[in-house]
Amino acid sequence: MTVRSTWVTGVAVFVVALFLLPALTKAQDSAVPRTAWGAPDLQGVWDFRTLTPFERPEALEGKDVFSSEEVVEFEAERNAAIAVRDDQVPADIVGNYNQFWFDAGATVVETNRTSLVTDPPSGRVPPLTPAAEERLRLHQMARKGVTRHQPTPGGWVDDLGSGMFAVRCVLGFNSGPPMTPAGYNQNVQMFQTETHVVLLNEMVHSSRVVPLDGREHIDNSIRQWMGDSRGYWEGDTLVVETKNFLRETSFRNGLADRNLVLTERFTRVSPETLMYEVTVEDPTVWVAPWSYEIPMQKSDQPLYEYACHEGNYGLYNILAGAREQEQSDEEALASLRQ
């Protein structure tokens, strides 16, 4: 072989290696841990907080993904708005949480999408059905005139509308199913065996034990607050189908109800990322099925117990403050009448 041909061969090998190296590196990076029985290891605590809007803002219509520069700008604007929230009027209702207690995250999702909703392509949830529109209208009418002193026309005890499930800690406002970024306690811990997967949410410590053994869903006449979940593997993706909900859920302000059918997909796309994809179907509420996704991030923090109303001394302060405000308003009104 001549020196020239050796040189050409060497260059060719170098060029091929140059192109293959990123692919090989990516393949190595995408290698995910596996269980002793060979399934992708989904176990651990996963964080689903994010600044990314659930639906694409109208100002970003037609834009699926932020550029790197836009990410920096968007995150700076959102974090700045959050930082001064306590200084706004009203900064706090009597006994309510201040910004210290909220945890919206500080970044958008790693895919840089402008919305969590992926389908339809508009990044927005499909329109409501006429029946759902009417339900929403009646609910809004019932709450017309509600003030911070009188949360609903029926008061705290008689009626809390669709928000009652979260206020009374029956259901978490972000734990679902399906899980959605909101407020705080945005973590889920997953446990795995060959025959079951358990999803334990930090919010209201709700848990789902999901069989993977091919059993059928429970009878349609049996209804549960978080529905009935069944799972199976589709390649390296865990698919969980949930139905048989009891009544209204905490999802989408209580619009979704007993007809809701969810398909959740969990794919460990890297050691640090668990892709969570959800397809929502309820023909009594939305005119078409729709989907969203959240790249959940591995957390190195343990999952702490969330006790909700148990031992909630803050409730006394909330009510005492409200009574004091009412008395002050009555005294002011009485002085005007004199």
C-alpha cells in the first residue's frame, strides 16, 4: 500500500469516526439502568415541577419550541414575577400561604417546549363539549360574588365546589391521576416488582398499586376516587391505563369525571430523566382526545410525609383572622351609619 493510499484510508477512518462518535456517545448516554429481571428500572423519586405552561400562551401561537435565547428570557421573566408575588395586592389573604411555601421550579422542561400539551399541535386543550360548557357556566354562576371571606355561597362546610377535593384532602390537586405541575409537593416515588408498580405521590400521600400481570379492570360498577389502574410493558415503556373513576376528579378543575379514561406512559430516556406522557379521553367533556408530556427529573431528596389537615394549627389562625376582619368591617359599617 502506498503512503498516499494509507493516508487516504486513515483520513476516511477518522471522518467516519468523527460522525459516529456523537451517535455512540448518545447511545451510551441513553443507556438506562435495568432491574434484575431486565425491565427498565423506573424506581426512585421523580420531580415534575416546571415553569413551562401547561397550554401554549396565545402570544406563542405556532411556536413549538423555545430557542436557547428565548429560554433564558422566559425563565428570567417568570422567576422575576414569582419573586415579587408577595409584594402584590392583595399579597396575602388571612392565613394563606405566602410565596415561601410554593415551589414552581426555576426552569422550563429540558425539551424546551412552549407547552406541556403536545397534541393537538396547537399546544392547547381541545374545546369543551356543549354539555361540559353548560356545567362550567352553572358552576361559575354558583360562585358569582364569592369573596375571600365567603369561599362559596354555601360556606366552608356546605359546599366547596370542585375545589372541595383538594381543600378537604380527598384528592391532591397535582397528584392525579394524571399528575400535573402545580403549587408544591411535585414529586412521585416509584417502586417496582416483576408483577406490580407502585406510584406514591408526595401530595396527600396518595398511592396507586398497578398490577402488571394482565388481569382485567375491575367491574364497571365499582368506582374509585383515583380510578382503577392496569399496566403493561410496551417495549421499554410502561403503559398504565386508568378508568372507573368515582365522580368528578381534581383534574382540570373537576370537569373530568367518571367517564375519564387515561393512558399514561413512563419511559426512562436517560439515567436522570423519566418521560411521562399522558393521553386524556372523556367524550363528555372534550370534543377530542388530547395529550401532554413532562420530562420528570431524578431527585436526590427523599419523599417526605404530607399530612394535609392533620394537626393543622394554621386553620385556627385562618378562622380567627377571618372573624377579626369581619368584626372590623362591621364596626366600620356601623360608624358610617351613625
